[in-house]
Amino acid sequence: MTADSTAAASQPQEGNVSRSASAGRETNPGRDGQADGAPVADVLLSLRGISKHFGPVTALDDVNLDIPAGRVTALIGDNGAGKSTLIKVIAGIHEADHGEIYWSGERVAIRTPHDATQLGVATVYQDLALCDNLDIVANMFLGVEIRRHRLLDETPMELKAKETLAGLSVTSVRSIRQPVGSLSGGQRQSVAVARAVMGDAKLVVMDEPTAALGVSQTAMVLELIQGLAASGIGVIVISHNLIDVFSVADHMAILYLGRLVSAGPASDYDRQSAVEIMTTGASSERQNGAPAAI
Ligand SMILES: Nc1ncnc2c1ncn2[C@@H]1O[C@H](COP(=O)(O)OP(=O)(O)OP(=O)(O)O)[C@@H](O)[C@H]1O
Ligand SMILES: [Mg+2]
């Protein structure tokens, strides 16, 4: 029995996901890329049969996964399981060798980071890629500065930066003109997320967002993640910290040696079962909440 049943993965998600405004309009991608007409109102991103090889290494092997809007999906797995490769496929850094990607039910090609950004995918990498010597506003607008008569137009940038941080309930920052190098780890993570969502992000992907953080900063970032999902954004979180994972995740997706061996509502797992699946790849009973074909 394998967990990669497309039939299973193509089912609408179980009842704990929000209904999008476009409910009923979308169609359900099958493995052959043809819509079969079944509504998948909640699903923002669907991966079907995604494979990726690096020379002889199979980093991803026929991965099928649905990512809902307005919910947090935790992507977990042991070292080398393929988590980073999967998010790099979604972010347009690596192109899959095989497989199809659907965005709100429509087949799309994500070949470059620009393609991903255009769709509304925002990725926050572990190193955050912030410039310590620049302040919060400059970091948030790095490369997308607002200019007036070729000069930087600071006022609208400050307003937008403030508004975005306030929208994320980030209140602990003293001044948006503070250099990012002077911020705490949690605040830095918040600035990176604010930069990511400032465009019209519909899906935020975060790689190990709490890895370097202390207890209170971790709590702040987990709250931020839940806030993103509550605002309707789909969130994918990669984390090795299962305490954090279980405190925010609505859905789980577990990779083992490049295969998606288990996926479903987080309430169906506990830490023990998740660790067992991560380390043995043993569970093949479900994928995205539906029983896999035998
Ligand atoms: N650019 C690359 N070139 C060659 N092999 C790669 C490359 N990127 C990843 N791999 C290989 O693909 C497999 C999956 O790697 P990946 O980085 O996706 O794992 P991961 O789940 O993110 O692991 P970790 O938890 O250690 O970050 C590994 O065997 C890795 O060595
Ligand atoms: Mg990784």
C-alpha cells in the first residue's frame, strides 16, 4: 500500500478548513491534469506527482499534496527528507522534473521565483536575508522602493511598513527606523514575514521560523503564523520542533526519503506518531485526510 494515491489526495479537504470566496468555482486536478469537476474550494495549491532528482539522488518522488488557504500546514520529515526541495519547487527555485502544479484549481508553471511571486507565493528562508545595517523600512522595501522624481519617497514606505506590521499585530518594535541588526530574533522574523506579505501574498512558506528563537520570541512568531492563517493566507511551515508544529498546525504533511508518506488533519497525529512516521516512513494510511488506496 502506498500513500500516494492521487484519488485520495484529490479529495476535498476535511471540514475544518475555511470556505473561500470562490467556493464551487474551482475544479479538481487529477493526475492527468484534467479537471474532473469535483469542487475543491479550500485548496489554494495542489501538487500532483511532483518528482525532483539531483543526479542519482531522488529528492522528491511522486509527491501529491493539497495546501488549503487560511490554514497552517506543517511540512515535517527527517534530515534529507526533501522538505527544502519541495518548498524550492513551490518558490520557483527548482523546477520539478515531473508533475503538475495547480493554483486555485488552475494548472500553472512555476519556473522562476518571479512566477511564484506573481501567483502570490512568499517564501521566508531560514536566514531571513535581511540587511542588518538597514532599518526596518529599508529592509521591507529592498528592491521594491517607492520613488518620486527618482528620489526615495519615504512617507508612503513608512506608512505601508507601519500598516503591514500593525496588520500582523507586531507591536513590540520601538521604531520602524530602527536598524534590523538591533532587533531580537523574533522581531527579525516578523520583519521578514512583513516583507513577504507586503505584496499580495496568498501563500507564505516559512523554513524553520523558530529554530533560533527563545521561548517568548517563539511564542510571538507562532502567534504571527496563526494570525496569517486567520487572515485567509495559506501557510506552510517547515520545522523540526514538534512542540511548535503541534501548537500551530492545522494539517500535517510528512516526507520520508522524498516521498509524502502521510498527510492529514494535525488532530489525527501526536508527537509520538509523527516521529515514528518521520523516522520509519511507516504510515501510509492517509494523505490529506483521506484514506489512501490499498
Ligand atoms: N542542490 C542540490 N544538489 C544535489 N543534491 C541535493 C540538492 N539539494 C538537495 N539535495 C539532496 O536532496 C535530498 C533532499 O534534500 P533537502 O534539502 O530537500 O532535505 P530537507 O528535508 O530539507 O533536509 P534538512 O532537514 O536537513 O534541511 C538530500 O538527499 C539532499 O542531499
Ligand atoms: Mg532543509
